[in-house]
Amino acid sequence: MILVDSDSKPEDTILYLSAKMLKILKYKKSVHISFLDDFFNDINPNQPRYKYYLCLNFLFLIEKIEIDGSDLIYVS
């Protein structure tokens, strides 16, 4: 079960940001680690960076992304 803070907007949750990140990554197929800041700005530039790192951890744990050398790769 996933607990969502009732005080925050759905657009600010890790689950929502992970879904947006996955959608963009699915289109791009891979992102070089040095371009992560640009990748995060494509999603929502107003969110703090730590949320995106939590999103990456979440997507890695559910095996939707892989790390190959210095690239993040979408896994279908």
C-alpha cells in the first residue's frame, strides 16, 4: 500500500513525478547522467531535486529503468 500525504497536491507526489518521468524517458529511450538537470527541468522546474532522485530510486526498484555505464535506460 502506498500512503499519500493528504496535505500535498497530487502533482507534488513522488508517484506522480515518477509517472511523468517514465513517460518522458519512454519517449527518449535513454538519458545521459550529465543531462539529468535538463531532464528534471523538462518535467517540472519548480520541484526540488531530491524528489527526482527519489523518483529515480523508485523507478529503479520497480525495474522500469536501468543504469548502463553513465546512461539511464527505459526498460519496457
